[in-house]
Amino acid sequence: MTEIPHIRQPQRSGLLYILLTLLIVSAGLFTAVPSYPSMSLEHGFMENIQAIGLLASCGLFLYYSKSGALQIAQPLAWSLTLFCLTFFLLEFDTRPFDIATLTAITNGTIRNVWLGLLWVSVGLLVFKNIKQVWPVFTAWLTSLSGLCMCVAGAFWIASRLLEDGGYSYVISPFFLEELMEVNAVILMVLSAYLTSRDTQETNLY
């Protein structure tokens, strides 16, 4: 029977630091956008930050599949890696690079097929190892790292509402959408980093 790992629970100070980080980043971007309006456009500064952050999250979660509390629940670490990779592929448009092979494998039907196969494979691994995965997942979900990922999801939903809502805005809707996505990615990177911090002292055996 898998022992539920002792993963640190959210502390008020940690939540305040994260909120302060998001406020500082948002204020900085709000201040900068009048002087640099192109920062929120396709392949602009804000989107490039998202791409870097999502790739960093992928790398961190993949690394943690070999260490810490996620070591005994590797399918969970792979799921989190794939989750971040999926957002990267959906958000970062490779077509402007005009590289035929890159465009083919990261867009449209081909991308959907291989990405779907990866999700099916990871899903089967999770199901096969559910006794090991579930207690680690529930412990992780209630930690600060899990909370960051959940709030990141809320920011992604907000960005979609801004994109599809057809509302009127005081400032550019493109900027507001990108701002929500930048905040989401910051939280995803923090989630990946905190996964290590929250589990590094856990005795899994």
C-alpha cells in the first residue's frame, strides 16, 4: 500500500508572496504597455515570456519524475509535463518561422494526433498505477504547488472569456488576454518549482 507523502500545506506567507508577485508583474506590464503596445501582439514580449515559462515548467515536472514525491507516481509527473506542453503548443504559433516540418508537427491534425496519443498513453499509465498516483496527487493538489496550478487554470479560463466575450474595453483586449495568460504561466512555473520544494524532504519509503 502506498504511503501518502507528507507534502507541505499552503502557508499564509506563501500565498501573500505569490499574490504580491502577480500584482507587481501586472502593474509593471500595465505601466509598460502604453510605451510598448507591440508587447502584447503575436510573438511579442508577453507571448515569448509565456513560451519560455511553459517550456521551463515542462522541464521541471519531467525532472521531478525522477526525484521527490513524484518519483513513486511518475505518470502524475508525466501528466503535468504534458499539461504544460499542451498549453505551449496551443499558445505558441510556429507558422511565422516558415519551417515546413515544424509547422506540420506543431499545428493542425498531425499535432492533434500525436498529442492525443500521448494523452491516451499517459492516461492509461495513470489508470494502471492509480494506487500509487492517487495519494500523491491528492497530497500535491492540496499543497501550495497544486493551488498555484488550479489558480493558473482560472487565469486561462479568464483569458478565453476575454478573447471570445466580445466585450468593450478601456485598453486593448489583446493586452488583457495576454496579461491573464502571463499570470497563468507564472503560476505554472511556481507550481513546478514548488513541487520540488514541497516534496524534497519527503520520505517516500
